[in-house]
Amino acid sequence: MENDLPQKYPSKLPPTSDGKNPHTLIAGAGLAGLLLAILLERAGIPYELFERSPEAKPLGSIISLSANVLPVFEQLGMYEELKATSLPGSTFEILNADLERISLFHTDSAEAEVIGYIRLHFSRPRLYDLLLSKIPSHKTHFSKKILNLSQNKDGVMIRCADGTTYHGDVLVGSDGAHSAVRQSLYKQMADSSILPPSDALDLNKGYTCLVGTTSPVDAEKFPVVEDKDNGGVLVIGNNNSWVWGLHPVGDNRIAWSIISQIATKAKLEDLKFRNAEWGPESHPEMISEVRNFNSPYGKTLGDLIDATPSESISRVFLEDKLFQTWHHNRTVLIGDAAHKLLPSSGQGANNAFEDAIVLANCLYDIGTPSLPDVKAALKSYKDQRLPHVLEQYEASKASAKFLYGHTFFERCIRHVVFNWVPKSKLSEMMQKDAAYRPQATFLPLAPKRGKCYIEPQFPNKRYEAEQKAKQTAAAV
């Protein structure tokens, strides 16, 4: 790390370590970064949160949280508030292009009895605002675009575009699929010839997606906004490359996404040339191709597109990749920065939250902020998370094939899944997925809910020692 920084780079040194809790720099105030900050706040671990954007403006998409992460919100005393923030819809339909039902999913009390929790759905901005409200404002820094990092045995430093630098014991890259932290870390590793070759490759791009959220709409023209049971629909085009999803998100608004499978390498190269990352941009060619598609909300997709401000329409690749390198020395990656899943399985946010939970446990149990202890803690984080992430990564690719795919084989898979897989098998798969529920092991555990098997928590030696000491002191 540089010790003699030029005066044009004002440097903020971390507080003196207590020898137990690592001063943690969190890069990226997305959902994973926010939950990690909340957990570190409860754990008494010093942290600062850095966001490149000048203000909090999350996209108006849909987020679903399952039994895998809901127990943590019980631990934090946020569960009831979370439920009050969630969207009311309890049904989700899959239709064909003629708006004929292919399948219907309904959340009911039977599921809650077995699993213990009903999956909750959120407008991303509402969930974001709830999490952000739990973090002291002085610990969150906006307009902090990270340019690079450096680290050694004594600590880690980030340098921001505004010339400021910050120091800590651990740096967490929670800044998304195109993480600046990961890029800086990987460049250093590549320069030292220690980066795995696969980590130098681009993310996989199999689909392109146009998204938007309408302005408040007229309930007479779009009666779905007053249907409290409607949790959205997915429409699968007939023998073409298109799939479109529509979701009421409250406040008389409808979020929509239009997904196209990229059929050829030539098409991918053309899209890569013309693509812009998330941001306001007009896409007249793509819009003109889909605006006459049937829609159960309004008459056509054009009705929704016309009700959407142009600056709220964006195009993005649906990318996926499981990186090999999640940590090196004092730097660690979580969420999309470490493993980008396709949205088809609805597990992206859950996996990002699970990363935050397990990492917070490892940081609490770190021993000391020395480099050997930091490296051991970050290795434990990956060792605990990788098996589950591998399962979810493969599941997201498989579900994308039968939800978004349009090849003959993919249509056959879709037909089998929707028509021949027995409900008992689907229930078995659901219970298997719900068994993994990492909790904050430095807090009292939430009560066991549901009848299905739940994996035991990974032990936290520090917390166990602290509880034993309290019991001994109370007995004296």
C-alpha cells in the first residue's frame, strides 16, 4: 500500500482497531451491501458503505425473498415491517402468446405449513428504501466511484474518482456484475500471473432484455393494478424468441420486461456493439418489433410501453457467470460480483443476501484483523457458500431454458415440466431448496418454522465463547 500519498489524495485513516473487529469498507450500496451493513451494525463491527451513484435510485423491478433468508429478518426484528412492505399478489400465471394459461402458481397456507414462510415479493425501490433506512446516514457515502485498490499485510485502501482515499482492514466488493472492485483486483492478480484464466473471460450473454416501469396508470384501462391477488404473469411467445413478464408493483404502476433469446454468435456481436448498460435510452427497433404483442394488462405491450417514461426504459444483457476467485488477501466479493445468476429462478437477491449473512458471520468470528486471520475468514466464507451457489447457478441456467428458450428441445422441456412433473416432486424440490437458511450466528437464532428439514447453522466460535462466559458470570 502506498504510504506517502500526494496531498491531492486526502486520505481517511480507519479508527484504531480493537484487535477483534475488522474495519470493513463495503463497495456498492445494492441490496447485498445494505444487508451486510445492517448485519455489521448489529455485530458491532465498524464499516463504511460507498456507492458510485449520487443518490439511491434502484430500478423498479420485482424482487422475491424466500425462506432461505427470511429468518434473518426475524432475527433483526424487521420481519413484520418486511411483510408490510411486500406486494400483496399471491398468484403467478404463465401464458402463451394467445394469453391461454399454461400454468398457475398459487401461494397458500399449505406451503406455509410445510416451509414455514410464504415467499414475499417486493418492488425493488421499496425494499431498497427499507434497508437503507436501517443504516446510519453518516456511514453511507454517495458519489464515490472506486478507481482502484491496493492492499498489503497492514490493510486495504480504495481510491475514488473524487480524489479521496479510504483505508480499512477488509474490502467487500458488492458492486454488481461489472464490479469495479473485481476488475481492479483481477488486474493486479493477472499482472502477478495468479488469476485463473476463466476469470479473465467476459460474462456469458444468452439473452437481451428491455425493461421499464409505467407511470401511475388508469385503473379502468389497467384493472390489474386493483387486483390484490395478482402477482404477475409470464407470457411465452409461440415459436419465436420472445418472452415477456408483467408485474403490478403498487402505486398503480406496472413493471415489465421483454426478453429475447440470442440465437447466433453474429447476433450477439451485433448486440454487444450496440448495447448500453442500464441507463435511459430509446430502443425504437426493439420496441417496434414487440409493441403489438398480446398483453393481459391493456391490450398490447405497446399500451404498457406508451405508459412508461422513455427515461425509465432500459436494455441490458441477461448475463451469467460463476467466478473462481471470490477473495484475495483482504478483498472479497459478494453477490453478482462473485456469481451472476440468470433471473429465471428468482434466486439472485436471495443468494446475494445469503452471501452477506455468511460473510458477516465470518467477519465476526475473525479472531484478529491480521492478514492471516482475514484470509482464513474469507476462505471460510467461500467454503460455506460455494456448494449452495453451484446448485443455484445450475438451477438458474436450467430454468432459463424452459422459461425463456425457444429451441425444439427447450420447448419439449417446458412441456414436460408444466404437464408431466407431479406436484409431489415439485413440493420435494421446494422443500430441498428451503432447507438452506443461513442466519446471523452472532444473534439469537429465529425459531424453526415449517415441517421440512432445515440445515444446521455453521458454528460461530466467538459467539459461543461469549455466551458461555455470560452463563459462567451469571452462575457466580
